[in-house]
Amino acid sequence: MGNPKVAFVCIHNSCRSQMAEAIAKVLAADVFEAYSAGTETKPQINQDAVAVIKELYGVDMNETQRSKLLHELPAIDILVTMGCGVSCPYLPCRHREDWGLEDPTGKDKAAFLRTAAIIREKVLDLKNRIENGLL
């Protein structure tokens, strides 16, 4: 059956959802497949997010990821919305949760580092819940 597919979704798929996808691929690839998408896209991933993920995890999101729309996702098992303040269109899944993350776009590096730290903890919690059959 394979590992569950988790989609991290926000409006533009350029910052928080991309960070979550990258962090999950580093920390939880053995437990779930990570994807990200948005209801809209940007021409490129937020470069402040790219710099922080490269510094913390050695992953260059410019090389490994791109901004994608919801219809580009495979069938998913778990949907995680990032806290966009809008209703995401319906995506079939067996579990859905919202992480309520503030968008660090336009803020200083410390805001991106805080966001990355919160995402890290939430990814590890999600990994644990999946491993323990809670999702």
C-alpha cells in the first residue's frame, strides 16, 4: 500500500507549504510522502524561505521544488492547510488539519527561522501520529 501521501497547501505555494514539503522530505520521508500545492502560484518560491531551508537543511528548494496548483497533486491521504485565512477547495482525503501558521513573507530572517522551527515540530508530530496509527 505504501506510505500515506501528505499535501501541504496554502494560497500561493511559495513559502510555508514549500518549507513544509522540504522539511518533511528530510525528516519524515520514511513515514510519508510530502507534497505541496496552492490555489494560485507564484513565478518562483519565496527566496527568503529558500535561503533559510538551505541554511538549516542543505536543501535548495529552487532545485528540488516548484510552485504547483492543487490539481497537480496525486491522490492524497492527509491534507494540511497552513493557515491561509481562506477556505481551500475540497480535496478528498481521509484526514485534514490546519496548522495556523503566520506567513513570514516580507518579514526578517528571524520570522522565517521561527516559521521553519514551528513547521519542524509540527512535521515531527505528524510523523509520530502516523507511525503510531493515530491518523
